[in-house]
Amino acid sequence: MTQYVKTYSCPNCGALASGRGHLCHPRTDGLPFNCEFCGKSVDDSRHVCTPMLEKMEYTCRKCGRLAIYDSLLCDPTPIDGD
């Protein structure tokens, strides 16, 4: 069975976001969810765990939040590796 990602328009930037929204403006429905990195069931849309911290690649220019994928932020920019 194919599962489709539910999308909605982010109120911050107007872009389509995943079912849980952007980390800049997360949705609270659909909680709890299982973290794909640590496997725990979490009640916080902005959950961060140690395995995630090691993979952070983007920061949001609007709110400063960090993310692994650019699609999770409203205004992503790569984190400099310098």
C-alpha cells in the first residue's frame, strides 16, 4: 500500500510543507510520531536527538532553527563547513 505525504500551505512562507509542517511553524496534530533517527515516540514537532544533531545541514534565515533537510525550513541556507 502506498502512503502519501499530506501537505499544507505554511503560514510563514506560503510554501507546501510536509504533514508535520516546517520546523519554523510545526503542526501539532499527528502527534506523537516515531523519530526516524532515534526510534522514540515523541510529542514535540521540534524534537531533536543526538543522531539528528550529527546530521544537521541547514539553518533557517528567518528563525535560526537547524534542520537536516532544507524542505523542513521556511528559508533554508546551508551551514558552512568551515
